[in-house]
Amino acid sequence: MHDKPAIGSTVLGYPRIGPHRELKRALEAYWSGRAGPDAGPDALADTARELRAATSIGLAESGLDSVPGNTFSYYDHVLDTATLFDAVPRRYRELGLSTVDTYFAMARGRDQVAPLELTKWFDTNYHYLVPEIGPDTVPRLVGDKPVAEFAEALRLGVLTRPVLLGPVSFLLLAKRSADAPEDFAPLDLLDRLVDCYAELLARLDAAGAAWVQLDEPAFCADRSDVELRALGDAYARLTARRDRPAILVAGYFGPWGDALPVLADTGIEAVSVDLVSAPETVDQIAGIAGLRDKTVVAGVVDGRNVWRTDLPVALSRCVSLLGSVGELAVSTSCSLLHVPYDLNLETRLDDRLRERLAFARQKVAEVAQLGRALRDPDAAPLSAAVAGPSGRDDRVHARIAALRPEHLRRAPYLARTQAQQARLDLPPLATTTIGSFPQTAEIRRARADLRAGRVDDDRYTELMRAEIERVIRLQERIGLDVLVHGEPERNDMVQYFAEHLDGFAATEHGWVQSYGSRCVRPPVLYGDVSRPAPITVEWSGYAQSLTDKPVKAMLTGPVTILAWSFVRDDQPLADTARQVALALRDEVRDLEAAGIRIVQVDEPALRELLPLRTADRSAYLDWAVSAFRLATSGVAVSTQIHTHLCYSEFGDVIDAINALDADVTTIEAARSRMEVLDDLRAIGFDRGVGPGVYDIHSPRVPDAAEVTELLSAAVRAVPRERLWVNPDCGLKTRGYAEVEPALRNLVAAARLVREGK
Ligand code: GLN
Ligand code: ZN
């Protein structure tokens, strides 16, 4: 081991898509297969190298004592780890592609070969590719990305600390391959994989690395004793070797819990703790003697939200660790992957708001400042975050204070369903869609033209109305029972509402990676939320004026709005959710007053905010359910409330879904063959349910026979009066060439099953 410099100040990781999404463009040019100087493999490699250089030089110049390395990825760092250790399933190897194209085949699929499954990275909006591990996976160190990137940075004069996903978390995030026996678990390969990591560490040591960071975030969620023991064994083995850099084990998104003493008992040199999500870890550290000779990296700057840090408070949090630890260092709570690059790119933000914000670059500066303050008591004094939040609205607080339990309750379902049926007169197995219809090039152009000022409001309204009329007539021709206006006016289901609510701000360049080249630009929820004017009433009302059939209005639910925004952290999420819910309640009531008989409140992200630790879940579900009920319970018994959830693996939220008390719940089910209906029956769910019978994630058009079969299975689990017939999700990403026949087949199948065929 080399002499190890103190970590001092650092960040656990950095964005990689590029401040202007350079990597996205380079990837898409490469994938397009276009020839030319800006599209081939060299162009992609050049862009990647420039981004890496800008990151390592930028971080070094910003005054961090320790600069993370290997933070770049062409697509996903979990996929990088899988390919580094040769965990490449056979179906990709057999394609006979180059290394880089095999990598992209795993990420995106190729010809008839499906990609690896994509899933959420803990409770963030980043998605990783799930490695598939089976007994025939033989971990071998076959790549050298971390070593090459270390050497590359060193040539630029920057000594980096390579960041790797740790071996135990890697295996815990992987899944058993389809052909593996039931009793096989990816963790069975740990010993072998640890040997490969040891080999990699030896190479990094030989290349001159003083530190390496191994991320073990899986241990900030609940873990079994077996898994905790595996963690301890793995790091005991890795640290037994001397031909290695010093090891920092990083955990984030929650408390280490029982994993912290386990790590403290191993020979690792440093551990990071997320003091933003788990400030109570300070007390735990004081009780662990094994940390007195280690470096503890205090994650006090929030790595996944956009607020400026209150530096004096953060500093005192660090200082409270002195005496309990060998050496103290300061960092972000997690990688900065989850925040945009640079606040300085924003030109249109209100100054009062801007003063409260910090993006990746600003957070790096905060950490560097904290590092200096810890080292040198004479360093320039730290400034507190700006006091006096902008965006306070006393009217919102007054309305919230006036809420009573009855504002969350509707009449019993039986009374509701009778009143609704009398008003709606729907057949059994009523047919509907989830809300959006295909977003055509013309629709996108109209929205872009409005933004750019090429068309005025009147012309835009005309274009949207024409689209709505077209979609209504199409649905009438197809014979659907409950129609929708098609959501042509919405760019994105959260951004659209954020743009129309007070308390939110939009950024111009605040992109963050969702997966691969896909980025999102979450709105910033900074103040008290209210609705200055009706949002969707004009569109839905217009649609209803065109037809006698009921038109269902669609809104995005409070939890989903929070999940896909950067949310203020100066009050509990539950309080913010209540404000959003109240604004939506106003909208629901206005829709009702405008003659809308069915309102759907979408909560596709209900499960996304579920806390990682089971002990925290019921408190979350309580406020999430309350927010939905507040939004939806202000209407008459005869107004039907629907909700839409984008998944069918309800598991631990099934009771919460029941508690939403929606009259109709539409869910994903086409891929899981209606199994969800049994789960719902098991908990006594007795309201309307629409298991999706058309998988809109695929271009395939299901034929009527297939839908009939799914529905026949469904009527065995749910009485036909309560069964709805609908696609899995919104149709906005599909084309009319698929949507029209698919919906016709869906209607035909519903008729057949209604007639008992
Ligand atoms: N109403 C939305 C749509 O149809 C729902 C989208 C979603 O669930 N993600 O597009
Ligand atoms: Zn959906």
C-alpha cells in the first residue's frame, strides 16, 4: 500500500451525461449507425474522453482534496461492473459483436435479443440494468476501465480515487438468471468475485492509486444476517491483502444500521456515512470503538437535492464526530449523479430562488469550503443558507389548518357505485384507456411553436381542440365506453402540472440522467403550492362537450408530482404533499362542476418513494394515502374517481392501494397474466379494477382472441360489473398504426366476454 493522503474533502461521484448533454448526443449519433466524423466509434470515444477530462480537472481545481475517478459511464455503472467482471449472459455473447456493441446490446437489446431488465436505483429516479447471474457465470477480471481511467486522469495531473460498485452490493442488485436453479443465489459467487476485485485493486495499486472507493449502498436497506456476514467476510478478505490502495466503503440513501459495526470490524481504512438522510448515525458512530482508527467521511452536503447547504450547521455536524473517529473527512451524502451540473447555466431563475439553490458544481464548492474550515479554524467564515424562504403563502397554510378528517373521506363505496352507475349507465366490462393518445409530430410541433412564440395562444388552442376532437371521434368509432381527451397539451405528466401551479420553478438546463441517454428535467418545488387557475378543465370540458359518452379527466397525483420533482426540504414531505393535494382537490372539484363525471388521478410513482427500510414504510404510506384521498374526496358520490398505477407487483403497498379508496383502479397486468387480481382478491379489494390487457410497452398488437383469453381469466377473479377493460398505461409513446387495431380488438374482446362467449 502506498502512503495514503488524507481524504479531507471529496464528493462520492459526479454526473457524466455532460453539462449540455454531450454524451447523450454522442451516444444517439453512434447508435444511429450514421457514418461521418461525428457519429462513429472514435467520435463517441472522443466525447467521452473530453467529458472525463473536464470532470477530473474541474474537480481538482475546485479545491477538493480527493477527486473521485471512474465516475464516467457510457450507459450505467452497474452494467460497467457486470462487463468488467465478465457477467455477460450467453445471449449477448452469441451475437458476436465488438466489446462496446455487446455492452450496448445488454443495455438496449438487439434484433431478437431483449436487453437486461431496467430498474430503479434504490429510491432515486436513476435506473440501472439488472445483471443476470447464474451458476455458469464465472467472474473474471476482463476489463480495465477503472485502471485506464485512473491512468488517463493521472496523465492530466489528477490523482483520482477510483469509484467502484462494491462486490456485495453488485451481487445483491443482480438477479438469478432464468435458467438457474431455484436454490441458486447470485451471492453464491461472492468469494470468486472478491478474488477478482482483489486482482483489480492490485492493478490500481500498481498504477499508483492511493485510495479506492467501493460503494455498498445495498446495506442502507434492510439486510439479513447472512448478507451482513457476507459483507464482513468480503471486506476482511479484501483488506487482508497488502497490494492494494486504501479502501473507502461508501453507503448512502439511508443509515448503515447493523452494517456499520460489521464494516468497523474489518480492515478497511475509511467509511462514508450519509448524514443527510440519517443524521442519527452521529450517535451510532460514537458507540463503535472500531471506528476510532478509521477515517469517517461525513456526507453532510445533500447529493440528491438541489438546495444550498447551511454550512455552519453542516460543519457542526462534522465537528460532532471528532473524538469518535480516527480521522474526519467531509463529502456529499451520495454521488452527485442525481443533480444537474451547474446553477450558473440557469439564466431565468428568480434571484430569491437562485440564492437557495446549489447544483453539482456549487455543491463541490460547498464541500471544499467545509474541508478548509475543518482543517483551518482561521479559514473564511461559512455563510448560512439564505433565511426567509421565498414562496410563502399564508392562504395555503390557513386552508391546511382548516382541514378536518371528513375532508379525507367519501361515502361508502356501495352508495357511490349505485349513484355512479345510475348516472353513467355503463355496461359490465366497460372499456376505456389510461389517458394519453399518441403524441404525434404535429402535436409536439404545436407545443414547441407555442413556446417559441411562433403561434399565439388562440392558434394553439385551436390546434389542440382539433386534436381532441379527432381523438374523441376515433374513440367513438372504435366503440369505447369511457372516452378521454388524449392529453395532447401535456409534455410530461409532472412538468405540465408544475408549470401551472404556484410554488414550482422550471430550469433550462437542469437535466439529470434517468437511464442511458435518457434525461429528465425535474421541476423545483420551492414554495407553498397552490393553483392560481383551473389547469385541465378547459381541455376536458371541451372534450365532454363533443360527446354524450362520459369523458374521463386525468390528473397527476400528489405523490407522483413529489417523486418526479426536486422538493423543498425545509418541511416534511407529508406537509408538501398535502399542499399539492389541496391544489389538485380544487381541480377535481372544478372538473366536476364543468360536467365531468369521471376523474382519474394517476399515481404511477406511489411505490417509488417507498422508504428503503421497512420500518419507515407505514408512516410514508399513511401520508401518501392521505394526500390522494384529500385530492379526490371533495366530489359528490355520483362522481367516479379512478386511479392508475403503472405496475402490478404491489407486494407491500397492496393495502395502501386499497386505502386509496378509488372507485376504479387501473393497473399493469398484461405481462403478469392477471395474477394481480388474485392478490387483490386476497385482501378483499371490492371496488372496480382494470387490469391492463394491452402491453403498451411493446409495439405488438394483441389480437382479440388473446385479449378475450385474458378477460376470461379476469372474470373468474372479479365480478364483471367491477371489471374494466383497458390498456396497461397511456398510449403516448405508441403510433396510431398499432393503437387503433389494438383498441378495436380490446373492444371486440370485451363484447365477446360480455355476451358470455
Ligand atoms: N394518464 C397518463 C397517460 O396516459 C398516465 C401515464 C403513466 O401512468 N405514467 O399517459
Ligand atoms: Zn402507467
